[in-house]
Amino acid sequence: MAKLTIYRTYRFLDKDPLIDAMRTVVRDEQHLTNGRASAISGVSATTFHNWFEGSTRRPQNACCSAAMAALGYVRRDELTKDGQLIPGYVKARGTKLDYEQEIAKQADWLLKQGRKKQPRKKKNGANK
């Protein structure tokens, strides 16, 4: 039997409201897709898809913070008069992001860490 915890100040039934705040950021940025957000942040495109359209209900805060910070946003929550917490993000950088430059920075960082993106392997050994 599963236990459902409901908080007085942070309530949700289906998905964490943090997901809605992140979706708003990604969708409102012009020309930003899950794939481009992935290339900039290092968080996989599948993770973005699972947050926004998939089955993820409670994303990890560290992953959300890393993804949004890479896109130039910081968390700025609001507390309503009745005490309910509404998560949100605000732009931390004054200028618009140059996506191509940010993607290149992420690729350089991965190389410095001694890792590079590996090509996807096809299932059932079809990539031999």
C-alpha cells in the first residue's frame, strides 16, 4: 500500500509544480527545444521529455537546478497570502543566451572532464 503525503503549503496531485515552472522556461525561450536544452545543460533530452510529457512526477532538485542554471535561470519561489508555495524561475543573466555558444561551452567542459558524448547504441546488437 502506497503512502500519499500531502503538505499544507506545497500541494500537488499529478506532477510537482516545479515541472510546470521548468516547462514554462523552456517553452518560452525562442528556438529552445528539449534537445537544445540538453546540449546546453548536460541533462539528457529524455529527462526533459519525461519531466514535461512523460511519467516523472517528482524530479530531483539538483538536476532541475543544474538544468535551469545552465539555461540562465535561478529559482525564485513565491509564497501566497494563504501560505501556499508556488515554484518559479527568473532570468539571472541580463542578455539572451547564444545557444550555439552555450552548446560549445558544454562540449568543451565535457572534454575537459575527460568525457565526451557517446553515440547511442542500437538495441539487439544492430550496431555491430
